[in-house]
Amino acid sequence: MADPSNGATLGFENALWRAADALRSNMDAAEYKHVVLGLIFLKYISDAFEEHYAALEADRATGADPEDPDEYRAVNIFWVPKEARWSHLKANAKQPTIGKIVDDAMLAIERDNPSLKGVLPKDYAHPRLDKQRLGQLIDLIGNIGLGEKEHRNKDILGRVYEYFLSQFASAEGKKGGQFYTPRCVVQLLVEMLAPYKGRVYDPCCGSGGMFVQSMKFVEAHANGNGNGGKAKGHISVYGQESNHTTWRLAKMNLAIRGIDANLGKEHADSFHRDLHPDLKADYVLANPPFNDSDWRGDLLKNDVRWKYGVPPASNANFAWVQHFIHHLAPTGLAGFVLANGSMSSNQSGEGEIRKNIIEADLVDCMVALPGPALLLDADSGVPVVSGAEQARSTVS
């Protein structure tokens, strides 16, 4: 049985992971994750496509056309051209040209689905990827039904994808924290903020876990959340990610779950190129990089976001905190992960910034997490900060 703390409860994820990892050979985990997750994504959308194709084929007599892309887009299913369908890849899995065949499949999907343009990995033909092992990986993933309606309803692909993200993050150590926050930490944040409806924002969104759990929270409370049981109708998702490959992971992660999100047209640094400058969010959920000394803060000394003090160029912790506050609606709430040291540091004016935020009555609570927390750089804490009007109506 897979470890439930990693969000996997189906039982086969761990076996699938072990088999996929065995095919990694000497390839670095940071590279291999894009190979595997790209194929899982392709298998999912191909399965969903094939199921709808069969239904349309059965309805040809009534005018349905299984080769019309609009038939699929109308029901939120990606159109998969013939050269990108899983059956084509599986039939050619043993060919020495399988790498180019997969790359061509990814290019064809991006060509016909504009929302995926620039998102999918296209490095399968690279010489460093053993083509025999790639064919074996295709056979391995091909044995799991991921996109059929029954499995989509159970979120099997999403759970496999999340489990693999967690395992790749573990394999990469602290670097893995750049794209994956442990599910238990994300759940804690979501349960504390209870984002039933409104605008949810994560300016350092990694692979999108905060958004996934927010949607799951709404769905879990769908019968009593005040939105008429509409699990997704009243949640708007806004995000940003500075790392291009991680931004692509997030786009795929949200796409396979049917979550419509505005992550910008490309990756970008939230400090220096804010893609949502006018956004006032009802909820901010984030796990920013800890103690980042390379955020080029010296270029932003007069930034409008530093209402409570100019953060030091040597550490971005309180730049992130003030970025969150800046983007909060008057009644909004922000929950985020910080290194515990940021709660007591007095270096370079951080103590004064912290004092100003507290005296403005914005801090609702802080939760100390047990350390060392998985994939977090240090012992961590979760502060919850309110927008101005929310703070005035909250007894802290």
C-alpha cells in the first residue's frame, strides 16, 4: 500500500513508481520527472479522447462526428490528433525512433490545443534518454486506464500525478520543495482558510497543489458551502511561477483535473514582473522560497508593496509577506509557510517590518509545524494574515 501521507491511497501508485523509477537508469530525477509526467498526461488525455470518440462513433447516425475537434472541446476534452493517440505510441514503442514519435505527438497536441502551447515536454528524442527504456515506460503506463470516465471521477490520474510529484520531490531533496509542498501542509492551510468561493491566489504556485486542494475542499463541502452545491463555479484561480519547467508542471496538473486557472501566458518572477498587478484576492495560499537571498531586492527599494517597511535585499521572506498583503482584498485571508526564524529575526529591519504588521492588527494566528518538515528548508510555521477590513472584525 502506498504511503497515505503522500496523498496516495489507491494502492498501485507505489508499485507504478518503483517500476518507473527502475527505468530511470542514470538519468537525473530532475530531468526524468518531465519524461514520466509528460507521458502520464498524454495517456490521460488520450484515454479521455478515445472514450468520447467511441461514444460519438456510436451516434454517427444522429449526426455526431468523431473526427470533429469541436465535439471534444464542447465537453472539455482535449482533441488528440491521430499521430498523438496512445495506440499509435504503443504500436511504435519498440521502434528506435520512438523518441521522435513522442516529441511529434506532443507538438501535435500543442498545435491543436492552444491552452497547452509551450507546456508539454518535447525532449524524448534526446540521446541521453535510452529509447529501449522509453518504450518499456510507455508499455508500463499503457497498462493503466487513466482517462476513462469512471477513473476520472475517482481522480486516479490526479492522484498518480500527485504521488509521482511527491516522489520526485523526495528524490531531489530540498530542491524538490521548489515545485511540491507536502499534501499535509497544503491541507492544513486550506482547512484553516476554508476557501469556499472567491479569488484564490498563489504567486509562487509550484506545481499547483494549493489550487488542487482548494478545489477538493469545496467539493468535500459541496452540500453545505453556501454556493448551491456548485463545487467549482465560484472559485477563480490565479497563480504565477518563476521557473519555466515548474510552470509547465502546474499547467498539466491543473489541466488533467479540469481546473481553469490564470497562471499567465508564461512563467514570470512575481516580484519583478507581477502578472496580476491589479488582483485583490479573497484567499492567498503560498509556500514561498525560504530565505531567498537572490531576489534582486535592491532594484525594488521604492516599491509600492513595501507598506510596512523595505525588506532586506539579503532575504525575501518579508518581501513575500508584504506581496501577499498587497494582493489581499479588504476582507481577504492569507495563509502561507515561512521559516520559523523569520518570526524572530531582527536583522536588516525585519523586526521593524514584523512589528508594523502586527501593530496593524493583520495577524490572526501562527501555527508551528513539526520539524524538520518534509521538503521544507527549515523548521516551519504557518502564519494567517487578514486584509484590513477582515482584521478589524476578527478577534485575534
